[in-house]
Amino acid sequence: MRFVGLGILGLIAVLLIWGFTGINKIPTHEESAHAAWAQVLNQYQRRADLVPNLVATVKGAADFEKSTLEAVVQARAKVGSMQLPADLLTNPDAMRAFEANQGALTSALSRLMVVAEQYPNLKATEGFQTLQAQLEGTENRIAVARKDYIDAVRVYNTELKTFPGVVWKSLLYADREPMQQLQVDPAKQEVPTVDFGTSGN
Amino acid sequence: MHLRLITALVLLCFVQVFPGYAETPDLPALTGRVVDRAGILSDTVETALSSKIEAHEKAAGDQIVVVTLPDLMGRSIEDWGLLLGRGWGIGQKGKDNGIVFLIAPNERELRIEVGYGLEGSLPDATANEIIQSDVIPHFKQGDMEGGVTAGLDAILAALGGTYQPPVEPSTAYDNTSSFIDLDFLIPFLFWGVSVVLGLLMSLRRRWDKKRNRHVWYIATSSGSSSSGSRSFSSSGSSFSGGGGSFGGGGASGKW
């Protein structure tokens, strides 16, 4: 009997200790999710910075299909003028708008790269090859940063919803909301189709 | 009674710790600086590559591994580069100065995955240049060993700041402007010489230090070694990653 009583007491103590070790988990996971998001933004910025150079190179080297180029310029302008609200990560609408704008630039750029295949003179210039490598690298970095953010948000949101995090949330972190999850980019899966029958100009 | 409490505590610790490691897929074993799973390298070439990497690692601290895979199992080569680099922890923790040079001969794809810390000295464009003009010409002729060796040499040169693309332009380059300009080359020459000299000097210094520490390494090799520390062994036998991380930098190519 004494053993059982002691056992229960021990179990309660262990549960308490376990619960307390989780006291910092919500802010810790929140910080890592924020850091992962900063990396996402950083890589998107890196891509946006590449675009003017890319456009100038393409314009200079070939009599390039105008509509494709314009689509890139417009998408880039939209991304550049985008206002990011402070609650972006917890606001579904803001997040959707962000995703739509970045996605538009992604598909405009990949279309540009597909069309560029038709211009051997352009492809042969060293400047274009460099930019192409940089763009590919940046797109890959974006994919990695997004994946890291998705993982970090999964951990954070799980912590908010499971014991003992849910207890700490109600006690100390009541204002914390689950963060928006990113979709795995459908634009990245499909190669854009380009109709070469109608060459611009 | 205490025993029961301790057991419960220990069990709970496991419960707490375990979820973090649950999703790592099986990686090939990191058997050395060259992991030739596809079997395209002879022993002599493998040893030569390993010792080159080891020399650079001792001089500059960067960790490089050459990996060949027989099968990408439906994943992209970018996925594999990241998976292997992060999974093995190539590069030193905090410095993230690792490189994974990955070749998939059956899919005819290759990738140079560059750790965060080396993205400056080996930017994507340079990695692409190495792949396109140093490695692929060899691969196209079926010379796998030559391609891997040339690629590694170029990577090491880039890290040392002395990389120059091969003078003979590949077929992809049909631009008419002359590639080599003497005025442009002179500062590079000076720079190259000083870098090589510096490298040699630091190599010597490392070597001297290493000799004194050698006994210590052997003495403690049977004991526990913390996984996060840099544990460079003198032979390739017990090589391990230093905990570096990767962010998707580098370049890929096909041939």
C-alpha cells in the first residue's frame, strides 16, 4: 500500500517536472519559426534582387518575346510594392496574398527560362549563364527555406495544441495563435507550357 | 521506490527527446571522405581524392565529401544534396563550411551542395561553372574518374580563391571576345601565389601541431567523443561530420 501511494506521488511529481520543463517551449519554438520565416523572406528578396539584372541581360542580348519579359517585370513590381503586415504569419488572408504574389513571380520567371531555351545566342552569353545559375540556386534556397519554415511551424503549432503546451498557452501565452502553414508550391511541380508558334515580334 | 521514480523520469526523457529524430530517413553510412556507393572510382583514385580533401581540411577546416549514388530513388538530386549534407552534418558546427559533391551516374546528374558558410567563396555561378566546364566534358566522354577529380580540384581551387575556368572553352561558349586579358590576370596571379604560400605555411603549422597531438588522438579514440566537436582523424577510417548545416546553395547539372 505504501509503495502504491509513493508511486502515485512520484508520478505526480514527474508530471509536474515534465510540465515545467515545457514552460519555455512555446516562445522557443515561436522564435525558431520566426527565424525560419526570416530566412524565407531573405531568399525571396535575393530572388527579387536578381530580376532587374536578368531582365536587362535578356533585353540586351536578344530580341526577346515582349509579353514574357513584361510578365516578369510586373510580377517583380508587385512583389516589391507588397506591404507585409505585422501579423502576416497568423493572418490567413495576408499570407494568401503574399503567396499569390511570390507564386506569380515564380511562374513568370520559370516561363522566362523556358522561353530563353529558344534563344541560343542569349543562352551562350556568359552573363546569362551566370544569372541562370544564380536563379536556380536561389529557387532551390527558397524551396529549402520554405521547407524549414513548414517544419518549424508544425512543431510550434503542435506545441500550442498538445499537453503540456496547451496548459502553458492558457496560463502565460494566451495571445499566441497558430501560424499559417505554407502550401507546397504547385507552380514548382509543373513545367510551364509555352506556345512557340506565336513568337513575339 | 526511488528506482521506480528514476525509471519513470528516464522514460519520460526519452519521450521528450525522441520526436526530434523520428523523421530522418535512412542515409548511406558516412564511411569516409569519399563514399563511392555507385562504384565508379578505383581504389587509387579514391585514396587520391581522400588525401587531397584531407589536406585541405587540415589547412582550411572546410569539410568536403565526395558521394556517388547508384540510385536517387525518385528524389531530386537537390533533395539528396541537402539530405546528405544536413544528415551527416558536413562542415563544422557554427561555421557550416561543408561541401557535398554528389554524382548519380545512372541518372546522369550531379550536384555541388554548398554549406551556408562557403556560399561566399563558392557561389552558385562558380559551382555551375565547375560542373559545366570542368566536370561534364569528362563525364560526356565516359571518364568518370577524371571528371570527379577535375571537379574536386576545381572546388578546392575555388575555396582557395584561385579557381580559373579551363582556358579551352567548352562547346557551350561560342562568344567571340577573347577570354584571357593579361591586365585582368596579373592581380590574380599575385593573389594566387600569396594564397598558395599562405596555405603551405598554415599546412606546415597544422602538421607540426598535429604531430604532437597524434598520440592523444589515439589514446582517446576508444573513449567517447562528442558528436559536435571536430574530430579529424589521420586516416579516413573514422571520419565524421562536424555538425554543419546547409541552405540549398550550390548548383546542379546533367550530362
